[in-house]
Amino acid sequence: EAREAIARTLGMITMIDDAVGTVLGAVAKGGLVDKTVLSFTSDHGDLLGDHGLMFKGPMHYRSLIRVAFVWKDVGGDPCVARSGELAQTIDIGATVLARAGIEAYDGMQGRVLLAAMKGASDAAPDAILIEEEQQGAVLGFGRPTRVRTLVSDRHRLSVFSAATWGELYDLQKDPLETTNLWSDPASEGLKGRLMALLAVEMMRHEDESPAPTTLA
């Protein structure tokens, strides 16, 4: 069953690749290559057997949350071949509007990534926030669960509403995320610092617009 699921997933990727080729062919045929900004990404990856799990779910392993974001620009300074800056899906809308010269609406969240694409960004975040709201009980959880995950350039911390445990990984020493440091006494200070940073990130992502016109 796992091999069949992997084969079908690879087939879907091939189908998407063919469709992207069709779109790029139409752009070239119309003589618009030098006038068209191209972008490609995905909303999530697939576990595909990693850690004994399939498909997607509230376990935020890198195979699920680390997705490609490809951007081909036109004119001006060329984009860097690759950037290691932290970014998230919420940044895409702000980046597209900025590139199109359209002002974002009041209260829109997300960071414009155009400077990062040129290799000149000085506002890279220390960490990014991932929020998940499950509608059903999956992956052994007894009830629908909420997940809040903080990812920095070195660590990944995940907190679950439906569990008394969490996840903490050192992504440099343990890139395959096989050693959970959540209950490691030597990592208590690190976990506390990351929990505090997670709380700040959650507050920072709360809506600030529209603002109230009067005080109660």
C-alpha cells in the first residue's frame, strides 16, 4: 500500500510537471517570456512513509512543511540561485502584490520576499509560525487537535492541544528528526526559550485591522 501511494504521488508530480511545461510553452509561444514573472510552490509536502506515516497530518516533520518556492523574475537585478532565509506561505501574497506594484490592504500579514530573492534582505525572521486546525481525529489522536509549530534556522518546536507531550528537534544535529528533546532535562532551558518565542509569534500574527474606533 505504501509503494502504491508513493507511485501515485510521483505520478501526480509528473502530471503537474507536464502541466507547468504546457503553461511555459504557451508563454514562450506568445513571446511573453521576458515580460512574465513566474512562481511555483505548494501548500504542503507528503510524509510518504517518513517516520512510519503517510500523506499529511498534524506531525510537522520537514518532509511535510519544507516545500519549494520557485520564483523567476524579469528585468532588473537577477535573483539569487537559492536562498536559505526562513519564509512562509503567508509571505507569498504580500510578495506578489509588491512585485505587481499594488498596495496591500490594511492589516495584511506577510513579509515581502523581493529583497531576499536578490540576496540583499536584512529583515530575515528568527523563526516562523505554523498553525494547524484539524477537523477530525487523525494519526492516533483521540480528538481533533490544534498544532502550533515554531521553526528557526536550527530548531523545530511543536505543541499539540490534544496531547500532553510535544516535539523539539535540533535540525542541525538531527536533520531527520529522530531524537525528540521535549522531555530531555538538558533541553529544558531551550524549550522554555522557544515556547516564549512561539507565544510572541502567535501574538504577532493576530489580526490588527480593522482597529476599533472607540474604547469600551
